[in-house]
Amino acid sequence: GDKTVWKNPIPNPSFEEMEGGTVRAWETRNWQKGAQFVVDTVARTGEQSLMITSDEGADASWSAVVAVLPYSRYRLTGWIKTDNLNAGTGRGALLNLQGIDKGRTSPVTGTSDWTRVDMEFETEGRDTVQINCLFGGWGKSTGTAWYDDLELDLLETREMKPEVTISGENIGEPISPYIYGQFIEHLGRCIYGGIWAEMLEDRKFFYDIGAEESPWILTGEPSSLEMDTTRPFVGDHSPVLNLKGTAAGLTQGELALLQGKKYTGRIVLAADSGVKEVRICLAWGDSETERETISLKDLKSGYSTYPLSFTAGEETDSGRLEISGTGTGMLRIGTVSLMPADNIDGFRPEVLALLRELDAPVYRWPGGNFVSGYDWRDGIGDRDRRPPRKNPAWKGIEPNDVGIHEFLDFCRLIDTEPFIAVNSGLGDVRSAADEVEYVNGGPNTPQGQVRAGNGHPEPFSCRFWSIGNEMYGNWQLGHMPLSDYVKKHNLFAEAMRTVDPSIRLIAVGAVGEWSRAMLAECAGHMDFISEHFYRQEAPGLMSHVFQIPQSVRHIAEAHREYRKTIPALEGRDIRIALDEWNYWYGPHIYGELGVRYFLKDALGIAAGLHEYFRQSDIIYMANYAQTVNVIGAIKTSKTEAAFATTGLALKLYRNHFGTIPLRLEGAAAPLDAAAAWKEDGVSLTLAVVNPTNTRQTLRLTFKDMPLPGLDRLWRISGSDPMAYNEPGTPPAVFIEEMKGENFSEKLTVPPLSISLYELKVPEK
């Protein structure tokens, strides 16, 4: 009879097909440099193979993505030839599957003829896998390796029949509200250009006027301008216009204005007596009628602040602020600021409104990589006098307009709790202890007196403090060997707790050697340990979605193992603060790292929350990174704001999911399901993520309770996994609330959806 013809799903498995000067469907990856990649004529079959060679040591691969069936078992085989291959700190030459634990063959080392290697693996929820022809692996190897004739055999596939049992008495530890936390960093358009209402770039003139980076344009003769370093108002220099009878000034364009909207600000000026007039104009066109002008005369010789107020006559994205002086003598411009008049303590009201809807219970600040080069003292005192700096970790400048007081005011405005990271990179112990005292110390302490002088006599009482950020990474300012850092962490912790013993300290962790050493050497100097993860766009919808919960689970399982094997943890309950987690991939639409998120990303974030619920006994906090624009849950234009798809998922669960998780029995795959009681004890929430393109049926069995009735249903869904939202346009993805649907033990779930059911359980 007819037989199904088996087809190897690996593209170009013997590497014979070329395209664009390289082997088709395969690309190189060089994790630690030092590798040379060759399509070589040495071959087991055919005419060519893939080769990697390194004299200095490399961790590299040839890689390809392969479509597979979810919830199936496969065998991967291939052939490897080596010449003088020394494993070094790596493993040698092998095949492995990216991101799959134990998904690797035995390594080949030394000098060997073609050697067959193989492995079997489960795809679980993946519909694609990345196969690596790996050289080194988790370290560097030297020598040469060739790879040829790869095959992928399907051994078994399981028919999915989603079915779970919900027992009202099979409960887990309460879900910490802090898993709905957020993270804002001084990076890209997260704070400046996102949350903060300042409209002007480089308002303190960090860059020379006329430099490529400067947003300011000189009007008048070039000889009329100098950047004065002898008497700057703020920073290293301030612009001075040498007026000689004709007008000269500065202009900044590309301001977004709305018709009829009021804008307020201030300008700091000093002038010689011969300066007759300074005109500050807000322009929305080129004619004299398309602007509003403020005229200043009789200026003082010392720097003085003058208020600004304008009302835009038309809507435009090309508005300008023009500063022009006439007369003779020196006109000094210290700084200038312009915000919409409806700003709330300097913050954008339309963004604050969405943040209140998001209702995150805690915000981590100020970084991130930024904190390892940040001096918190730069961000206190008179805002106009705070020095502008080059951002120590990212592009652009840091005007220091948002510092400790502004951040804590922000937390007050949206009713959230602050979480401050101190600089354990380039910062020192004294600075960290002083920062704790500045924030939490009484009004009679030295730093409390400084705080009172800056307008806040009472302590802010911040509980959560982290010592550093990602200090395991060589990209981090102040990075040092682990053996030195554990000592540094303990010194920081002791000094900070001496100032305020009530604070809760989060230590820098990273699954593997770093977390093990931190827990072993610093357990008595921390309350929580941080972990971070980001995932890129994965080919295949299910693979893309499920990599988020898989990452959460991997971290939780690693820490469960640490509790069994690290003696210092005996009798301690050090839980995880997963204070950076998200998808991170391009293109960057919303400025630096301004990722656009799609419906498929919302599905992954929802599935990630489900895993947090399942790990409620060991994960205390999670901070989605970041809140606005930069890999953000909220996106902004210059005048509007909107929830990204991922923000909608976070908002949905924060507002409506229960707090006492139930352990589900059975298998929901290919769906992801989670359930929890609400605090009232009679309302049950059930959430189901369908990451497939087909409608699915989930069979439910209720145990230890009668069949509940449906009270309300909220749903995020769509027909296109690439649907996204954009500020200023009607949302393509939104939360839909439904009522009155019949509820039964056979639940139909639409494709590409997040469904959150609130059920009422009748009394027995």
C-alpha cells in the first residue's frame, strides 16, 4: 500500500546549496569572537561541509531554524570531523538545540574522522527549534571541526486533548502582588520623551550649539556665539550671544503642538545693559501671525528666571521655540524649559492616566545599566542647576531633571511603591549609605537635613533597595570578578542596613555560578535575589509564546535546586525578584530600544504570568522591563499615549485575576491555563491562553466544588498575531468585556486569545 514518504525537515542538511555567496538557510553566530567560518570542500558526502576553526579559542556555531511539530519526540543525528580540537573551557564540537536543557549531543574532541553524533528530544510547546553546529559551547575551544549530513527524524507525536481538573482545595501559596511590578530606567524615551513632560531636548546645552548632536540652531552670525566655560549657569558651559546691533538667537524645532493648548515654562537669562530686548516665540508656522511672542526688557546682569506662557494657534509637529536678542553686549542663556501647561508635577497626564490603569504595585528605578554610572546627588536640588551628563550606559544625555524627589513624587501620583537601585558599579559604599539616609533618614540626620533643605522634611520611607544591577556582566560599569564582588556586596549591605535596618535588600543574581556564589557567600546580607531574562522573537508562534514561561520556570527550578545544595540557605527563605523580564527585539520604532509589540507578545506575557502564579512559593517580585516606550508596556508619541499589547495583558491580570492560586491537574496543552480564588473566597478566576491559530476546546472537571456559573469574561484576541497598537490611532488590540455567556465543562477558546473568566461558585 501507499507509504508516507519521510522528508528531512532540516533545510539544506548537507550544505550543498549556496545562496548569496554563502550556504543557504544557515547563518553564523559568534558569541565570544575568535572563530573563522568556512564552507569547506572537505565533505563526508557531496562536495562540501561547514567548518569552524579557531586558534585563540571560540564559542560559535552555524545555525538554522527548523519547523517541528509541538508535543513530539525527535531524533537529531549528524556527522562531525575534528582536527586537534581542544575543548578548553568549552565542550568541543557538537550539535545542540538552542534554549533546550540537555538538548545536545556528546562532544567530539581531539583529531577524529567523521563521527556520528545523535540525541533525542521533546519539542514540548515549540513549533520551531534552532539547531546549532556548535564549536566550544558554554566556553571556548580551539582547533578545527567540520559538520555534515544532518537528519531529523520524527519518533512520536501526541494528539492534544486539553483537559484539566480544578480542585478548590488544591491551593498554592498566595500570589505576591509584586509580580505585577514595573521598571523605569533613564534610557531612550522611557522617562524623557515618555513619562516626563519636558518638550525641549538638551535644555541645559550639554552639546555645543551647532554640533551634530545639538537640537539647537544658531540664528545670526556664527561669530556672535560662544560657549562660555568661565561663567556657566549649569554644567560645563553655557551659550553666550555677543550682540552687535543685529538680532541673534537660538531656535529648536520639531515641537509637537496642539491647537488651543497652553504651554508654560521658564527661561534663565543674564544680559549686559546694552541688550535692549529678548523675544521668546512659540511658532507654529512661518508668518508673523503664526506665533506668540513674549518680550523681555531691562534684563538683569545676573542670571534670573523669567516665566513663559503660550497658547498654540494650530496643530503641528513642526513647532519652534525661538529665542532672539537685540542691542549690544553679551546675552547669556542659562537654561530653558517648556511643558504642556496641564503637566502634573512635571509628568505627562495622559501617561499617568494609563499608568494608574496598569496599577503596578512597585516601580524599580533608576536602572538598569544606567545606575552603575549614576551619582544620585546629581538629581537633587534646584532642577535647573542640576548638571547635565552624558548618559553613562546608553545614548544621549542625562539632564538630571528626574531624580530622587521626582521619582518618589511619581510613585505618589500613581499610588505605587518605590524600589531604588544603588550604584555598586562605579559607586562606593558611603554613597549608597548616604542615599539610604537621604531617602529614609530622620530630619535630624545629616542627609535628612539635606533632604529637608530640598523641600521634603519627612522621610520617604522606601522599603525595597537593590545593590547594583547585572554586576555579573562585562558590559556593566565597575564589573569585577565574582570573588571580589561578593565581598563588595556584603560591605554595601552592612552599611545600608546600619542606616536603616528595616530595608529589604535585593542582591544581583544570575542563574549559574553567579547566583550560587551570591547565595553561598551573601545569604545573610540579602532578603531577595534578582534574576533577569529577555527573549527575542522566535520563529513559530508557539515557540515565541512559550519561551517566556519556560524562562520563568527555568529560573525557579534552578533556585529550588540551590535551596537543596547550598548550606547557607538552610533555614532561610530567599525568594526571587525577577526584576527585569520581557521580549526584546527589533525594529526599534519608539526611540532607543523602542520595540513595537504585537498580539503574539501579549500571549507570551500572559503565559509568563501563569508561570509566576505556579511558582508563587519562590518568586516574590517581577518587574516588567520597561514601562514606557523602551521595550515598554505603554507607547507614546509627542502628544498621545496608548497601551501596547503587552501592557493590556499586564493590566488585565492585575485588575481581575485572583490571588490564591489553584494547582491544576491534567494537561491543558497546547493551551496554557491558570486558576485562582479571589480574596472573597466565592469568586474563582480561570485564565486561558490559546497560542494557536485554531479554535480549541478545553474540558474542565471541577473537584471539591459545584459547577460554577460565569459572572464576567474579559478577552484579548485577534485574527493576526502581528496586530499592534499605536498612539493616536484606534487600537487594533484591546480588552473586551463580556457578560451572560453560558458556562459549561466544555470551554471553547478562540484562536490567538487570552480569556479571563470570573466564576461564581454556588454554596454546596
